[in-house]
Amino acid sequence: MAAAPSNHGEQDSTDGFQRHGSIRKVLHTLVGNDSLLGKSAKMLDRPKTKFEDNAYSEYFREYSIIYEYNTVCDHPIPGLYVIPSANSCLVWYGVIFIHTGAYRGGVFRFSIEIPEDFPSSVPPKVFMGPCVFHPAVDPNTNELNVKDVFPRWSQTANRLWQVLEYMHSIFQEISTTSPLNKEATKLYEMDRDRFLEKARACAEASASKAIRSTYHDSDAHYIRFSDFDDSVHSSVKSLLLNQADHVKMMEPERNVCIICCYS
């Protein structure tokens, strides 16, 4: 997945952390004998020092987020796709496809908001797309209950891929601990059939909403969908199906996920 475009020399250091194309090279590639990415990894694994409060700190923080995104890529989650915003690496956009469980067939958009002082003691916020009927999702703000799992953010123990893994898990193993949606919680505990009915309806509606959404359409990295066009997509679909058949013959016990095209 492509990184945000660079804007070398277009803005000075006073533009803060919200500049367009903020993931860019701003320092020499080596600090001592260490790469900046390696330096960022080490920063995450030790307490902050006085050096990190100087003018370089925001840039090291930015490379720390690049490191986080690389770890996300190293820990792929089935059906989940995420990319930093083109306008700010403090915002990530994502889509998750649910293949099993009560929300099977669901296509849910989400966004992650990373604190400006990352990695701080405050966990990132996760906002689901509209109308996600789930005990762990606030029906008014669409915010996922992350604090119940990450009450404080540890720069030595916590990573953003763990937040994504937790988000994926809520659609597979539903918990009513510290719920944000009282109606969904009550139905899950008292009327499971009615809950499953509403969960299925939520999943069915989510696909259309996710595909048609243009809420962040001005962002170059906002994940977009297009209708299936046989002249454009048929060759790719055939390639995916052929590869899946080949994998099944080579590894009969392995489950293969096929990307679905919506019309």
C-alpha cells in the first residue's frame, strides 16, 4: 500500500503535525549509526528522555507512527484494510469485512485517531461507521470502547495492531462488559434471537453504506469502492479464483479468503 506523497521543502517546521503528506523524510537517514525507523522503534521501548523534548521530537514521533504502521502490515488481520490519511498520519482510515459470526457479510468502515503526543498514556480512539449495532459501540458517537481493553496506553507493551485485532474480535466474540449500547446489550443478554436479527440487519445495511460513503472523499487516501465492471475487473477476479484453486490443491486444510465484488 502506497505511503503518503512527499512535499519536500514546501512548508517549514512551524506547520506542526497536521501538514499534508506528513509522512516524509525530514532528517538525515542516519542518527549516529542507526536508521530513523530503528531509532523510532527504540524510542517506543524505553522511557522518554530530555533529548526527545527538543525540536526533533515531533519528527521522531512521526517515524514512530511509521514504525507502528509497518508492524500493522507485519500482523495482517483477515478482511481488514487500513491506511494513514494523506492529510495527517494521526488519522487512519480502514474497512473490515466480516466473514463469520452474527455480523457475517458486514462491511464496516472505521477510523483511528492517534493522540498528538503519541505514544502517550492515552489510547487511540476508534470510530466505527454509522449505525453499527453492537454492545461495544456508542450509538450516538460511533466510538468503539477501547478504554475497557486499553485503560492506559503503554509505550513498551501496546501497539496499534493490537487495537485493530481487538476491533476484529468484537464481531466474533461479543462481550457485554462495560457496554456503550444499552439496547444491544439488553437484547444480547435477554433476547438472543432478536439480537441476532438486528445484527444481521446491521451487517446487510453496512455493505451498501460502506461502498457508497463519501464522507472523507476529499482525502486522497480515503478507501473507495467502485461497482463491478466486467471489462475492468473480470481478469483480476479470474486471477484471484485461479490462485485460490491452486492454493486449495496445494494446502487442502487452509482457508482461503476471496475478495467479493459488489454490484
